[in-house]
Amino acid sequence: MADKTLQQALEKERKELSQQEALLEEAQRILFRSRLSDKNILDNLKFYNSSFEFLDDDEIEKQKTFTPAQIKNICKKLRLRFLSSQSYSGEIPYDAILKIKALNTAYRKDLKHFKIVSTKDFFASPQSDEAAMLFVQTLYGNYYLLHSWGKPLSKWRSAKFFAIRNFESLFACLFLFTLTESLVMPNHLLTTDAKAGYFSLYRMACVFHLLIFNSAFTVFGLFSSRLNFSESSWDVVPRKTN
């Protein structure tokens, strides 16, 4: 059964596309069209020959076309990987193969550049049934959604991996945890001064020292577990497991 969670998340990202990004995309579209014009084909013959390996953005469904930036953002938020289909050693569903053949026939193409969005476990294990989405690259460098399959992702996945999305999110979570830890701590554990109020310099000092301690403990945990931020691992091929 196809998982709609990923597609819905990607569609949400597309709605948040800024005007500046839209202008850059349009400029790229004009550039590609210029290279494929009659008078420029001879100067860009190599590019023209390879164009048959890509879908034309102007001919396919806009609802299923996504920019690399949109896919990258979703991978960072949901801790997913966006890798070449060759990185997956399992079998691609037969329905996806049929869709590829249909596109080749309908648009007279020989599509070759495929990528998959899924979890680390999906790429590491051929037997994984994790949610996955198969994309094919378009002429303008975007990606067309061909097929999705696998069990649905947890709706809490974004929140679950928020802390390791990037350094900023880790620090925000660490500071919030430290602040909460300091606020619930009773006064008699902070000072022997009976006149000290709840909000005092002692509690501020407690926040500062706990933040240092928690930061050191967190950094040690990240290094010992070899855990990378989603921002830097979304396009890294994981090690295979049996």
C-alpha cells in the first residue's frame, strides 16, 4: 500500500516555495529552453543527446514534480535519505517498472536517472518495508514522483528527530531541557541562603552550569554513537546490513 504521508509533506513544502525561489526556477527553465532551441543544438549537442534521458517539465504533471530544495527539506525534517536507486539492493515494485515503461512510450524517452526517498534502514536492508518514493529526474533538474510504497511513516517522526535536524535545533532542545530542569529544582538544592527567592542569581547560575554539563554529555553521546545531523546525512549512503 502506498504511503501518502511523504507525498503530502512534499506538497506542503511546495506551497511554501518563496517568490525568489520561483524566479530562480523560471530563469533555469529559460536557460534550458535556450540550449534546446534550433540554433543552439549544435553548440550543445551533448546536452541535446542526453535530454532524452529526462522528462520535460512542461509536459508532465506539475502536482508530481518537486524541486531538489523541497525534497532536501523533507529529508532533513523527517530524517530521510535521498539517494540514487542504485544504492538500493532490493527489488523495485513491478508497478513502478510499468510506470517507467509507460512514460518512455508516451514521451519517447529512455529514462535513466532515478532516485529514492526513504529511511536509512530502507537502504541498509533489502528486506526493509519502510516507506519509499521513487523519483526520476526532469530536464530542469527537478524530480517527478513515479511511485510510492511501503508502510506509512509515523506522524510523530518530525518531532522525534527534531533535535538532530541540525546544530540550531539541537541547541534549542538542549537549552529548553536545561531551563526546565533548573525551574523544577527546589531552592534548598541550589543554596543554603534562606532569604534567596525562587528567581535568583543562584538559579541563573544553575542554568549556566547545567547547560555546560548537558552540552558536554550530549556531544560525548553524539560522538560515541557516531550520530550525524540530518542536515549533513540526507544524501549519504548508509552501510548495508544482511
